[in-house]
Amino acid sequence: MKKTIFNLFAVTAVVVAAFTLGSCGNKKFRIDGQISGADGSMLYLENLSLDGPVAVDSVKLGAEGTFEFTGDASQAPEFYRLRIEGDIVNISIDSTETVSIKASMPGMAANYTVEGSENCAVIKELAMKQMALQTQIIAIQNNAMLGLDATRDSIMKIIDAYKNDVKMNYIFKDPMKSSSYFALFQTIGNSLIFNPRQNEDDIKVFAAVATSWDVYHPDAVRGKNLHNITIEGMKNIRIVQNKMAKQGIDPSRITVSNIIDVTLLDNKGKARSLTDLKGSVVLLDFHVFGTKESTKRIMKLREIYNKYHDRGLEIYQVSLDPDEHFWKTQTAALPWISVRDPQGLNSRNLSSYNVQSLPTFFLVDRSNVLYKRDAQIQDLDAEIQKLL
């Protein structure tokens, strides 16, 4: 029933990161190499456009695994990827260079070497760092000895360390490099590691690369896209800060209540805060109504709500649906608190609670302290009864 956010929506950082081709006369680039252990597999060369990955060419690999692709060189750095099913090697192309890849299957994404491009070599470094970060996060999440607060704090600590390493040793060091551009759009799950929509420091990282593109590639669509993202992020930060000031939201409430507060408008236009439910056992639910499994899951939640509400259970359900009218229609008859996050999959709440898949729920005790997340719960009824 649970599906990853990536599968539910075709919106990823890669889509934001890419741009359309700009031909540089008849000049060509070449990508060649050899992939062992892939006899009979289809190898695809895909360009990362603004509309997502676009197939450029493909070849069925033989026993030797050799391949060669050529294409028109662009006026500014361009991004491609080699793909065999779910295994991907990211490549940047600067002008007319030749990039040579040697890889082995399975696990081509980690088992490859690159020659002919310094940027591609750095991109591999960044990709390997990202894989290592993801492995660390999974290990922390699977550690049964850690509570929710310790899990969240540990994850945020290693993400912050990762961001500091990448921005100081890669992005700020060489902001004009295509590898720095690549670093901006790395993700954990569905969330950008550097999030210019919600993090003031991350906006500065985007601005550094955007400024370099303005100088070195003033007419590139990618540079203009970066510039727009940076400006939009600045606007969003100002809007959030103004709203918090008007609503009197005090960030220190997070520490006092031992929970990351969520304050959103419900389906009747009223602001509802998670911390206002102190005294009740709360099932905090992150949900998307526009999925085929939604109705079945809502029926199960109704059973839980009807069974325990009179004893002190409340459901605080956060919708990530992009269509507000559709959400209001779907929630009009629901008896619990239904709020909607207008930021959708870019929601800060998702990253704050380290939501890697949807739907996801958490249990909060009567003291407004996070108790457990769904992955740690085998018998939901038993856990609710324990808290009641």
C-alpha cells in the first residue's frame, strides 16, 4: 500500500535541474566505453530536459559491452545520463569533449570509472557521497535503540555535515563548474538536500552558482532557470517570515513541546496547530488523496478514529495534494482534522519529519511528544491503547 513519493509523482530534482538543448553549429561530443556483465541489456542515453529525462539514443549491448554515442554540442554545459534499467551514470558535457566510461553490471551506478572529463569525475565523487549519506540515513532509521527525536536529530546532523562539506569543498570552491550545478540538485528521497524554497542559507548556495552562470553562460536557459529559482526562494522566505510574524509563531515552541509543530489551514480555512492537541493521543498522518489506494486507507483510518476518538484519539491529517478544490471535496465529510500543505512535495514538514514515502504516519502521546513512526509499529491498535 505504501509507495515512494518518487513513484507517486514524476516531480524530482532532476526535472528542475535540466534544460533544453542549444546547438553549437555542427560540433559534436562523444560518449563511449564498455560495460561488462550487461550482455543483451539495453543501454539508453538520456538528456535531462526541463520536462524530465528524454531518450536521445540507445543500443543493445553485446558480449563485449562496448558502446558509442555522439550528439550535437551545446553552447553551455549539458547533462546526460547512461541508464540500464534502474542503474544510472550521470554525465556532464562541456562543448566537444569525449567522455569514456568503463562500468560493470549489476550496480553500474557505483561501479564505473570515467576519463576525459574532470567534471564527470567530480560528479562521480558527489554521487558516491550521496549514496553513502543515504546508507547512513537508512541505518539510523533502522536503529531500534533510537527514539524519534534521536533519530531525527541524528539524521539532521549528518545532512548538515554533508551540506557543509559539499558547499565548501565543491560549490563555493568552483561555482562555475557543471559539477557544482549537479550538486545543487542532489536529493534524499524526494527532497532536495539544498532547498532554496525554505532555507535561507541554501539560497546563498544557489545564488553563487547562478551568478557564475550569469557571467560565463549569460544566454543559457539553465542559468536563467537557476536565477529564477534563487529569486523565487528569496520571495518564499520573506513570505514565510511575514506569516510567522503575523501569526505570532514562536520557533521555541518546538523545544518546549518536544515536537516539531505543524500549523496549516484546515478545510474550513481555520489555522490548526499540532501543538494545540496536547492532552490527546494524536495520529499525525501525511497523505495524498489523489492516489488509487487513498479510499481504502481512509476507510481504515475511519475505523481507528471511530474506535478510539471518544477515549482521546485525534487524527491530524496533512494532505500534500496539489489541487486544493479536490482536497476539500475529498475531506468534506471526514470527522478529523484535515489540513493541506500548499508546498506539496517541497514541504518543509516532509523534510523535518524525514518523510521518505507516502503515506506515512506518526503517533504522538498526550504530552505532545513524538512516540513512534509507522515503520516502528507492528500493531497499531495495541500502540494506541497503550498511549490512551
